[in-house]
Amino acid sequence: MAVQLDARPPVVPAPRHARSNRGNRLARFDTRYSPYLYIAPFFLLFAVFGIYPLVYTFWVSLHDWDLLGVDPTFIGAQNYTQLMADPDFWHSVVNTLGIFVISTVPQLLLALWLANLLNRHLRARTGWRMAVLIPNVTSTAAVAIVFGVLFGREFGMINWLLDLVGIDAIDWKSNRFASWVAISTMVDWRWTGYNALIFLAAMQAIPRDLYESASIDGAGRARQFWSITVPLLKPTIIFAVIISTIGGLQLFTEPRLFNSGTNAIRGGPLRESQTVTMYMFENAFAPHYNFGYGSAIAWLLFALIAVVAAINVLVLRRLGGGGRKEESR
């Protein structure tokens, strides 16, 4: 009986240098392209929920787009031209910038002081650090109701305190500057603790050796704060300023809830505290339903935020650079 032998050639393993070359190519491919793969989900989501709505809003702003109509009409830059001559729009811009300045500057200064206080050795300091965040987690509607009562014209506590020192009652909702102050107080109460925790986290990263060396040289707490803490917090301060700028110029909830009535979106009888976002909502939705005009307002608000944020960053960098030049001299 014949035995059939396997005619297939024996399997010869690949040379070691070939396997090493293949592994090196895979390693180089992984090193070069895997970081892009890891960050791709963020950019995909940003493109879908960020860039696309932004581009689509700009496209809508070039149309006479009635939400109750059928076919939008392309009109080019007519919405922007009309907006540049709209006195109510510029009135809302002044209101927005006024509330932004009155609320943001004291807010960041108080947050910086509060963070420096919480950075010291206090009893139950963890509890105090958690307590400063309570206003931020409180419902905005509840905050607006409480502050609406505090700043009431007839029975408000603020006017009662002013009457004790001989100052006449202020109509906080009908006076333009007074409404700015009332809304800014509401914003400061809600967001100061949040910024304070951001500054506190940055302060925790400052080496304690710097403070010990300064103390040995005779520097007091105030000198240490302005010469060590503030300069090293510059990146965090710039971040907080940018975030506060974006939030302050997009202010909507607080002034909307502060003004009660049948047409509260106007921010008072004479638009005393109407912000740009409120004016955008008024035109894009009820009662005008002019979606194209509202989209144009949204784009100009985007440009306003970019300009103000850039100015703030340039001012802070100039101040920081001036301080370093003086120290080098």
C-alpha cells in the first residue's frame, strides 16, 4: 500500500528583520495618527452642534425669514443694514455693556479676594468652600423672585434700608441705571462663588516656598498677594475674564425674570434693561417672528463678544507685561 506524501512546501517563518520593520511601521503610524483619532469625537460633535448651527444662522440672516410664512426670501445684507440703523438694537447694546461692566468687574475682584481668604488655614474650610457654590446651584427663577422682592418699589427691603438713611425710594425696574444695578447684584450674588473656586484651584498650585521666602524677607500678606499670587494667577484671570465676558454679554435669564408683566421681554416699559439676547428673542420669536432679523442680531452679538473678549485679553496682557518690565528695571 503506497503512502501519499504531502507535497506542500514547508512553512518558512518570516525573517526577524521583516517583522521588526512591520512593527516599527505600526508604531510610527500609531504615534503619528492615533492622537487625531482620540480627539476626533470632540471635533465631530463640535462640527455638528457648533459650526453647523453657526453657519446655518448666518445663512438664515441673509433671508427675510418669517417663521409663520412659507418661503423665505433671499435679501442679502439687508438685515444687517437695517440693524445698523435700528435705535432699539443700539439701546440694547448699551444696556448689555452697562450691566456687563457693573457686574463683571466687582464680581471678579470679590472672587479674587474670597479665593485668597479661603486659601488660608480656616476652621471647617472645606465647608466654607462648598458654601460659596450654593448660589450657583440655586434655581435662577428662585433667585429672580427673591431679588424682585428685595428691589420692590413699594415694599422692597432695599428701599426700606434707603429710607432709614433718608434716601427716597428708587423704582428699580423703571429707572435705567437702577435696573442695571439690581440685575448686576443678582448676577454677582450667583456667580462670585463660582469664580472664587476657579481662582482657589489655581492658588492651590502656587508653591508654598514662594510665600515662605517672601515672609522671611519681610513681605506682609498684602505684599505677597499682589507680588506673588496675582502675577501667577494671570492665565487663570484671563480665562475667568473671557468666560465672564461670554456669559455677561449673553445675559438673558436674570433680566427677563426680573421684569414681570405681559411683555417682560422688552425689559421694562421703555426697554430700560433689555439686553441684546432679549432683543434677539423678541424679533426672532414672539411677537415678531422675524427669524432672519433675529439671526442677524445673533451674529452681531457674536462679533461683539469676540471684540470685547479680545480687548480684555489685550488689556490684561499689557498690564501684566508692564508689571514685568518694572520688576526687571
